[in-house]
Amino acid sequence: MADLGDIVTSKVRIKLLELFFGNPNELYHVRAVVREVKEEINAVRRELSRLEEAGILKKEQRGNRVYYWVRSDYPMYGDLISLVAKNTGLGLSIISNKSKLGKLNHIMFSGKFARYKDRKKDDEVDILVIGEVVLPELATIIRAEESKRGREINYTVMSRDEFDFRKKRRDPFLLGILAGSRVMIIGDEETLIG
């Protein structure tokens, strides 16, 4: 299976990217980062400095602590969110259990869900799943993530035929989902929209 280690050589940097882009709204001080990634403090400081110099992270001194957080204006912010979403948490669980979940055409996380932001309305969908899905398997994986996040995950499952029919009919519910930002976990965005 593909992972960040295929393109990033530093294991500490991989852990930092997964930590920060897996929780893009969080601020971390250096000691908290060390506890989270379970690596030596000097290696963590070195990689934090490199990520800051690259413009990926921002830092600020508050009292005797230095805090770091993700810069959402970094040009590859969305790309890194997508990479981390596929390599951690629910995205990793789905990809790892793909064969148990049935014949999946597409799985899409809403941009808000991938960025750990709250949805504004109850009818907003966090995850769209298209294909012939083994629903009990999917429900088990999603329940595990709900307990980690401490909130309900709103997901919709459609067969490919239903998706194509609703898209052709310009179904407002489906168009609302497709109009928002998204992170593709399985499948290609062009074949989803096209």
C-alpha cells in the first residue's frame, strides 16, 4: 500500500505532517509535539524548523513556549490534507479494508470533514460512498471513527447507477454535495464529476 514514506524520507517529518495535517486546526507546543510523535526532541525541533522555513508551519512564542500550527495559505495545503487523509484515520481504515467493503467506485470526504471542521447544517454530508458497498462493514469502520472524533459522521451511500441517475436529473441534494470542496479517498475526481 502507498504511504507518505514513498515520497518523504524523514520518518520524523512524516509523523509531523500526519500530526499537523491530521489536526489542521490545532496549535502545538514543542513538548506536546514530542509526546504525540514519540521521537527525540532534537529531531523534532530540526524538522519543525525545516517545515517552518518551507512555509508549511507557522510559529509563535507565547511566554516560555513556542507554538506551531499549519499555514492554510501554504500553496500545497489542500494537497497535503488529501495525502494525510488517505494515510491516517478513517481514510487509512477505508483503504486498508477496501476488499471487505465491496466494489467501491468512489469515496469522497467533504473538505470540512477532512479539515476537522464542524458542519453547519445537519443535512451536510461528511462522506459520499459510491459503489456496491457491504454496509455493515462500512458502518463498523465509521462507528470506530465516530468514537475517536466524539461526533456523528453523516455519510451517504449510492450505487453507481443511482449516482448517475441523480446526477443526470440534477438532484439538488447530490449537486449540493458535489458543489462543495472535497478530498478523494478512492477514485478519481474527474470521473466522479465528469
